[in-house]
Amino acid sequence: MKRPWMPLYVGDYLGDTGHLTTAQHGAYLLLMMHYWRKGELPDDDRQLSKITKLPLKTWCEYRSTLQDFFHSGWRHKRIDAELERMLRVSEKRAIAGQKGGLGSALARMKLENAARSRQPPPRAIAAPLRSEASAAADHSHPHSHQNPSLTESHSASPQPPSRKAAEKAAIPVSAELAAYVARRTT
């Protein structure tokens, strides 16, 4: 888990560290920051001197003074409490985010369902049935009045479309609708 910041209670810090030198303040703050980021400190003087950016000899001189701020080796009571608190808050926020996401999804689904129920059902489009008179007039050819020989041959004997072609083009309709259309066109 990334921990880009840490709480520092300045009053408590200054009250507890008034006896430290400037170099010891720096070393203690670096130890606290490492502990905050990693959750622990190594129990090795060479590594601790590197963390505090002090020469090993200087680190060994400061070690006992700085060790007083830690317990059970290199455990820090205040930072442990803050890390635990941060973890609880993070978990609560994650749970709240999940709940919010679920609630948002449910609300969105309800709106979509409501919108669907308000829409009229899709209307079927049916091809009009041809009456005998309209079936006799063939309008499937282009009208060209520029060529009289074509016009004369087509007007002399109009050919109705084949029954299979008419059945393919038509969309199935209910018997009631077919009867109604038949009554209206005759």
C-alpha cells in the first residue's frame, strides 16, 4: 500500500524530542518516515545508518538515544497506531465505495427499465395486400416516355407479378388485418 504522507503531531513530537540535537532530530525523522513507508525497521546497524544517512560510527553513538523512542526492538507505538487507523479508514472507504457503486448500478437499471416500459411496443409494418385491380397494373418497370415502342408493348398486355414474388415481398399479417385491408381496397 502506498503511503505518500504521514501524520506528524508537532506538539507531541517537540514535547518528546526536546533533548535531541539537530542531527538526532534528522535521524529520528528519517527512521519514522522509513517505518511509515515500510511498516518496520531492520535490526541491523549498517542498514539503520544508511536509513539515517549517518556514518556508521555516528549512528552507533546515537543509537541508544534514538532506541528510546521505539519498543520491542524497533517497533514504534504511535506509528503502529496510525497505520492501523489508516487501514481501518481505507477499508471503510472501500466498502462504502462498493456499496455506492452497487446503489448507483441499481438506480441506473431502474431508470433504464422505467424508460423501456414507457416506450410503445414496436409496430409491425405490413405490405398492403394487392387487390385484383392493383395487381393488374404492373409498376415494376421504369416509366420511359421517350421510347414509344416500349410504352406500347407494355400497355398492350400488362403482366401481373408472379405469385411467388408477391409472397416473398409481403410481411405476414394477421387474418383480421388482411380482411380489413381487403374490405377497404375493394
